[in-house]
Amino acid sequence: MHLPLREPLKRRAHILLVFISICPLFLDASAVRAEKIDVNPTFTITRYSPGSPIHMVGYGDMRFTDPSVKVGTNPRVRKWLAERVGEENPEVLLLTGDMPYIGGTDADWQVFRDETASWRKNQVLQLPTIGNHEVRGGFQQGIANYLQNFPDIKGHRYYSVLMGSVEVISLDMTTPSGGTSTQATWFAAQLDHLPKQVEFLFILYHTPWVVDEQSKLFTNLPSKEALTLRHLLEIHLHKMHAKVIVFTGHIHNYERFERNGVEYVISGGGGAEPYPLLFRGPEDLYRDTAFPVYHYLTLDYQSGKLHAVMWKVKDPEADTLSVEKKDEFTLIAEPNKTGVFIPLKKAAVPRLP
């Protein structure tokens, strides 16, 4: 005897049949995507063998522009810091974004080239990440200017660089980073296939992944995209042997945190208008309340250790500028120890009627 199905059951049966019919298409598309994702480092600097010492400098948020512009950037401090960074003679320079004031204009990039001439003279390897000011004044032109001024990354908006026992992954805040995006898929593949020789992994991104209490309240940070990438990192920590440092900018100050064994450093004191922190929460490992905090960091790797020093401009109004050591930390590689396990967040399952 044939009994007609009730309407809700008909709908469920139809949905199931549709899913079964298109599931192979999804699987085929996933296979194609997987083939296109490169799990290897984008660049390998062969002069560094595992264990080779590396002297690096990191900073950002300079806003290079016409020296007569004194609103939104401090031209005197900005230029002096760029020259000071050159005097540090780093082999590698990690840049946290917002290098130009208006990235869509050639004039601001010309000031960048003029004031950072010592970097190219010394043949410093410049590893940047894209900030919001890179695309200010015109997205397409801003991206084109950015790629033209950083030839070392050969047209890549996100990329990875292997340098002996240190690797850098630079991500792009202007490219989608949701769970199914190409950038997120590539990032996950890079974390899954981190070379065994890597003892320290730097992740570059412009906006911070962890912030102080004040910034949570007043700046709506971290962004949704930053939180997505942070969670993607955290669910990989349990199988990662390298120590991880997430190096960001955007906040024109200095902050440092430790979360689940990852060091989070905000370095945005390269010359842009300073951002005052009226109070620092207990999670911020940098406790000094002095303001402003124009600065850069030296980052030295040697023999399984990474030693970092934050050098702050002592008095921006002084006739002669100088820096003083204001923060310092050392990380020790633990090649036989993996990170903490962070469970995957459960997604809400939609209920059928």
C-alpha cells in the first residue's frame, strides 16, 4: 500500500537527494583547490643554514609623506628612526604596515624611498605586511605601489620566507581571510607543513590579534578577520614545534602579550601620531606608562634563542634624539615540545523544519 509522504518529510528527502548529487562536485573542487595550495615556503634564503645567527629589526606605522606635514605623523622622529634602523645594520627588516601616509600617491612612496635610502644601500631584506594606509587614496594603485617598492617579495601580497631556523609568514589584511578563503587555506597549509628546522616562526599582520583593555573598549579591536586568523593559528599549536611570535602594528604604541604560549607584539611607533594608553590591563607585559612610545625592536636569533629589545625614543622634543632600552625578552626554542591543544569551535548546525 502506498502512503504519501508528509510535506516536511518530502522537503528533507529532496534536500538529501540534492546533497548526494552535488557532494562529488564539492569533493572535486576541494581536490583542485588542494592541488593549487603550495605548502612550501614562498622563498628560501639559502645563505642561512639551520642554526645560523640572524640580526633583525622590526617596527611599523611610520606614515612617510611630505616632511612639511606634521599632522598624523612626526616627520622629524620618523626620519630619524628610519636612519637609526639603518645604523642597526639589520640583515632582515620586519615591517608591520602603514609605511606611507597615503599609499595611492607616488609622492609618499618617494619620501619613503628617500628617508629609507640606507636600507637599500645596506641591502637589507625588507619583509613587509600591508596596512590600511597602503591602500588609502586608491586600492589598486596602493597595492601596485606597495609591490613596486618591496621587490624582494616578487608580487606576493601574502608569502612565507624560510631563513635557516627562522621563518616569517606575512599575511594580507586587505585579502579575505575567512575559513574557506584562499589566504586562510594557504595559511593553514603553511602551519601544517612548517619545516622541521624552524625554531621560531614570525607571523606578520597589520592589525593586532590581541590588544589591551583600552583598545578593546574604544577601537573595536581585534577585528573579526584577526580573530579568525588567531583561532586558525591556535588550533594548529598542538602539532607545532616552533615558538610563535605574532608581530603586528596599527596601534601607535607598544604592547606585548603571551597567550597559549604565543608571543604577541604590537609595534606601531615608527612615527605616526602616537596613540595614548591611559591604562594597561594586567595581561599587557609592558607596564611602562610613559608617552609617547616611538620605538623599534632588535630581534636576534642565535643558538636556539631569540632575544628581543624594544628601543624607545627617549625624548622626541630633545635637540639630539636618542633611544633607551625599555623592554626586553628572550624566547628559548623547544624543538621536542609541541604547543597547547585548542579545540575547534563547534559550528551551529542548522535545523531542518
